[in-house]
Amino acid sequence: MSSNLGRFEKGQSGNPAGRPKARRPHISAFDIIFDKKLTVTQGGVERELTVDEGLQLQTYQAALKGNRMAVRAVLKMIEKREKAMAKLSPQETKAVLLEHEYDSDHANEAMLILGIAEYVDKEAGDGWMRLATWAAQAALSRPGQRSLSEKEIENIRHFTAEPNKLKWPRKRRTA
């Protein structure tokens, strides 16, 4: 090694053991057996099947003869196949058109229904509205609000149903 710490001399490998050998993939004994081929005669015709396919064929035949364990196994195979098929071909989704309509009349109707506001001229039903006293009080009582000017206080009084019942929080009025 040279005087440069952490560096090797020219031509000297940093890994004297060399690159590790590639490992064989982990294959179980069942995988090896299931890949073996069998010759099966079915209906007078010879075919080659894997051991796995042969076992499935025997299970189907046993299920058809009434073997309950075989019937359960076939039902599980069918369920597994259905799930795999569902993943391969997802169901079509239809687009849904959503329309939003913003109208101040909708907000007014909501406030009327909820008892937050009422029309000043109830017969006309299209004039200006006043807030219920409890709603104005709830707005005034919210913590952390800024101070109100005299004009804002005048507007709150004008648009509240019973302004004399309002309890004004301290430090909310500007001088």
C-alpha cells in the first residue's frame, strides 16, 4: 500500500478475493417435481402434462365423483383464478360528470333553514337579511379576532336581529 491512506498502489486490487460467485436461484424440491412431465392417456389420446397439471386433473376428477375435499380444493382454485383474471382485466369505470353551481341564493336558503338568518321583510322574501343574535354572538366570541372599527360595529348592529342583546368582548373595539 502506498503512502496515500485509503488508496491502493497501481495495479493492486481493492478486492483480492474477487467478485462473489453468482448464487443459484432458490428452487424448492416441489418446484423441480412440478416441472417434470407426465404422459397421460385421456379419452384414448396421449398428452404430456406437468405434475402440477396432473394433480389438478386428478383433483377435478375426484371432485366430479363427489369427494368433498376435492370439491373444496377446486373451489379454491376457481376463486384464485377469478382473482387473477380480475387483476388482469380491471372493470371499466364510467365517468361521472359533476357540476357545481355557486349561487348566493343557495347560501341564503341554507342560512334560513338553519335559523342563522331571517329576511327583514318576510313577505317579500327577497330583501336583505339579518343574522340571528346567537350567530352574531358566536362570531364575536371567537378568540384571536382583530379589533373592530366603529363602522364595523355599526354594521354588525344593523345586520343583527337583536343587537342590544350582544355582549361585546373586551379589547375588540378600536378607540
